[in-house]
Amino acid sequence: MKKAIVIASFGCSIKDSRERYIETIENAVKDTYKDIECFRVFTSEIIRKKMKREENLDIHNMKSCLQKLKEENYTHVYVSVTHVIPGFEYEKVLMAVNEYKDSFEEIKTARTFLDEHMGEVEVNVIKSYINTDLKDDEAVVLVGHGTEHDSHKYYEQIERLLKMDVNNLYIVNIEGSPYIDDVMDELKEKKYKNVHLYPFLIVSGDHALNDIGSDDKNSIQSKIAVNGINVKMFFTGLGENENAVNLFVDRLNEVLTV
């Protein structure tokens, strides 16, 4: 029996952000399973090509990694993912795993952060990531990536669960409704004076720096601030939240122990 763990992430081309968020999760997995060799996968081809071009780093995608493991005679493969929702990037992982399912005695893929089974555990992780001690004139806005994939529904579902504990909370997206424009009327109607703005992303990279927290007039921060609301932007990601990191380790443990 020769075991391997594959840690699959969307990826990040900003070295500091990659170390701060993705490697934090990878290192937690490695520390938990010291006796199993771990391999990195980035599912974004754009990120992989950019890292090759700018840093001369060759990062596996899912298929090339599984091919390597097959050639090196691994028998049991367990895939950890760091994706927020089971969207198109997660499907890339599942498709590659299905293609190589007959190449190993066992191959299993862990769940994403949000999915159909989410509940109190995920709510508590997110609550530990944001400020929940809010005054009546304060709100939290979480900004997800968003997608045209059907799994976009999990943003709405987790928002409903969170609102049971944190009423002044909104989840908007960079791509896919609701956009910040869709909730601005309510933010103004409720006379919020302060908004705590968080990326609902694993990595605080280009999206956080540009689409969410920049001074550009089209950023989410600017669209809120132009309405006279004070915005406190948190340049952070779930990848540096200890509870979120532990959740991803637990997800892997689910498939390793079943």
C-alpha cells in the first residue's frame, strides 16, 4: 500500500498571498498526516501558466498529478480541496479523479467548504472569521467570487443560516447575483453608518486588492462608501483562519477514515 494526499486549490500567482493562505492549509494537512506524502495541485490553468512564466514554477493540474502518482505506483489517493463551493473548478477535480479511478486501488475526494451538508459547523467557522459584535448601525458584507454554476445557491443558503445569528449580514458576489448594487438600497434604508467588508474567499489576492477593497470607483468598497457609509476593509482570507483551516483538514479526514 502506497498512499498519497493531493491538495487541490484554485491557485494564486501572488507569492506572499500563496504562502499566507494556500500554504497554511497545505502545511496543516502535512502536519496532520506526516506519514503520507502530499502533492500540490492548482486547478486554474491561467494561474499555472502565469507562475511558469513569472517564477519558472511548474505546478501540477489534477490530471498531470494523478498521472505522476500512477507512474510512481501509488495505490491509495486522497484528494483534499480548498474550494469554497463545488463549482466548475471542483468539477475539474472530480472529472480527473473519475478518469483515473481504475488506476488506483482507492481514490477519494473531500468536500468543499460549502455544500448540501453545511450547517452549524460552517456557520461557526464564518462567525469566527468576521466581527459579530455589531451595533444596530453596523453591518457585515461578505464578498464571494460567485459563479454561473448551480452551486452558486450555497452562497444564498449560508447567508440565510448566518442571518439567524448575525442579522446585519449580507453576502454579495463579484460574479453572479446578488451584486453590491442589489443590496445598497437596503443598506441605506437601514441607515447603516459602518460596514465591515470581508472577502469570502480562501485567498486575499487580486480580487480582494482590486475588485473588493481598492479605491477604484467600481470596487465594492467604493460603491458602498459613495453612499456616505464608512467602510472598514479586511484584507484577509479564510486560508489564514484557524477554524477554516481545521475544517479543511477535517474534510480530508472524512474520506481517509471512511
